[in-house]
Amino acid sequence: MNIEEANHIVLKPYVTEKTFALVENENRICFLVKENSTKPKILEAVKLLYKEEPVSVNVCRTVYGKKAFVKFQTVEKARDLATKIGML
């Protein structure tokens, strides 16, 4: 996978009060992703784009599109990435 493919999979971070709290409470960051993306592809894209190692990913479909909740090992890693992408 290259950067261009990863950018087509992970569209943008999804920021609300609830997803903001997930960073501190559960080490998770929420992203809007393409409808046809799979969990392994999302993990690979996040690792390639943000240079962080995700632990797991959960996905759900909403009226806003498909969301991916990506979990990281520690609160510090999740907080650092959230700061880097402009969530905090």
C-alpha cells in the first residue's frame, strides 16, 4: 500500500465531544473511512499515514459514513496522534 491508497481509505478524523473523550478514556481515535474499506486495510493505512502502531479497529456505519474507531496501546500515543492531526 502506498500513501495515495492510504489517503483514499482514511478520509479524515471525526471529531465530536464523544470521540474527543474516547482519546482520553479508551485510547481510541475515530476516523471517517471509505465505505468499502476493511479492518486490515484501515490498520495498514493508519500505520502508514500517521507512523503509529494501532492495536485494533472497530467499524460502524452511520448516516455520516463508515467510521473506524482505532485503538492505540497507551493514552500518550493516542493523545500525541490526536495532537498531531489537530484534534486537541
